[in-house]
Amino acid sequence: MPNKFLSPSVDTAPDAAPAPDAAPAPDAAPASVTAALTRSSTGTADLRELEAGLDSLQSDTARAHRIDWSRILLPVAALAVLLLAWQLYVSLGIKRRDLVPGPLDVLGQLGTLWGEGKTQEAIWTSLQRGVVGFLISVAIATPIGLLLAQVAPLRRAFGPLISGLQVLPSVAWVPAAIIWFGLTDATVFFVVFMGAIPSIINGLISGVDQIPPQYRSVGKVLGASRLQLALQIILPAALPGYLGGLKQGWAFSWRSLMAAEIIAVGGSIGFGLGSLLDQGRILSDMSTVMAAILLILGVGILIELLVFAPIEKRLLRRRGLLAGSTR
């Protein structure tokens, strides 16, 4: 009598043979065996590549936190070589000492000027003018550059003019500025503007031209307005070219400032480094002339090392480009 509690779908025969289609395929292998074979054949190479990548990341991190003494020792060594060559040339007596003073003569004149307060006054006056003029130039040039980069008719109309103004020597604006503004600070600032603004505009346009077109497409798909597209997508993506334009704009503004201070002397214009240089020329004092030249050079180098170099290094690090850079 059959058991009424057993389901009719359950086969209770002890010697029931499996169905033919349930038999495992002769070439099939368990998943654990396949994984083991895979690890045994390719695992060593993969582990070595992984270890090499981790070592590279660790070494990059260690280099980032380690002081690179070559950045200090190499410039010092180069400066020492130049000073020795300068002193050697003076010692040969090819030119009179009043025409080509030695390093010690210039250093002594710097000490004298410092004691008289002229060095501090000249550096502060020129640095203040340069920084203020450069910041105003950035505020003017950035929206103009974005506008020209975004609107093709405006770029075709004013692009050649901007490039021409960049090529034009800033010293050419000094006589016109004196006639327009007189011997005032407005003359100096105008010359600085005309030197810095075209360079910043062209640098920003160049950076915008290097942006992949997909960036604009993604911004438009996400519903960004023209202003949002310019400020939140295009400007950040164009930072490398924009930073290059800023560096060039500072260089042009600093040179323009020196030209204006050398030519425009008197009136209400203060005493800057260019005025110090021109004073040495009037007095035929080559020690003062060389001291002023070294001060102008030193201020330019310090601005590069303390302002632009850290910003550029941080930008390259954030974009993963510092490893291939020589900075």
C-alpha cells in the first residue's frame, strides 16, 4: 500500500539512475580548479605589476615630502659661477673699474643705498605699482579674453589688434601717456595696462582653444547657461594656458613699469627702481646702475619663485602632470 504522505513527484527508488542529460560534460572543470589554474599561470605577473605600481606610488609620495636640495643648490651654484666669471673679467682689467665695477663694488653701493633708504623706497614703490597694475590688468583682461574666445565674430574682428598690441613695445606708449596724463602715476599705470592686458587675453584664448570640444557639449547637455559654461567649465579647463598668459602678462607689466619709470621722471611720480636706474645714468655711476639692474632682476625672480611657481606646481600636481615635468 503506497504511503499517502509521499509526494508523487519524488522518486523514492534507491537505485534510480540519473537522466542522461544530467551527466557532467567530460571537459567541464569546477570553478575553483579554473581559478587556481588562472592564478598559477598569470598570478605571478599580475602581482609583480601590482607591486611595481604600489612601489612607484610610494616613491612618488616620498619624493613629494622629501626636500629636493637640487632646487636650492643648483641655482646657488649657477649664481656663484656667474659672480666668479664677473670678478675674473674685472680682474683682467679689460675695462676701467668705473665702467665695469666688480661684485664687491656693487655690493658696497647697495649697502650705501640701503643705509640712505633709497633701496627700500625704490623697491616698495615699484612693487606696489607693479602688483596693483597687474591685478587691474587681470580684472580687465579676463572677461575680454573669455568673450573673444566664446564669440567668433568678435575674435575675428579684434584678435589681430590684440596680437598687434602684444607685439608693440610698451615703451612706445610712454610719450603718449606723458602728454595725456602728465608726470603722474596715471602715466605709469597706463603703460603697465598696455603691456599686460594683451598678453593675458592671448594666453586665455590660447588656453580655451586647447579645451576638448566634448567639455562644451557636456555642459550644454547638463543645461549650463553661457555664463555658467564660461566660468565653471571653460575657464577651469583653460587654466594651464591662462596661467601662462598671467606669467607673461606679469613679465610685460614689470618691463613696462621699468620703462615708464626711466622715462617719466619728476612731477608727482615717486622714486622707483627705474628712477634709481636713471639716477645712476645721470651721475655716470655704474655701481648704482648695476645695483638697480640687480634689484630689478631680483624682484622679478622672487615674484616667479614665490607666486607663479607654486601655483603652477600645484596645478600640474592636481592634473597628474607633475611627474613628467622638469619643475
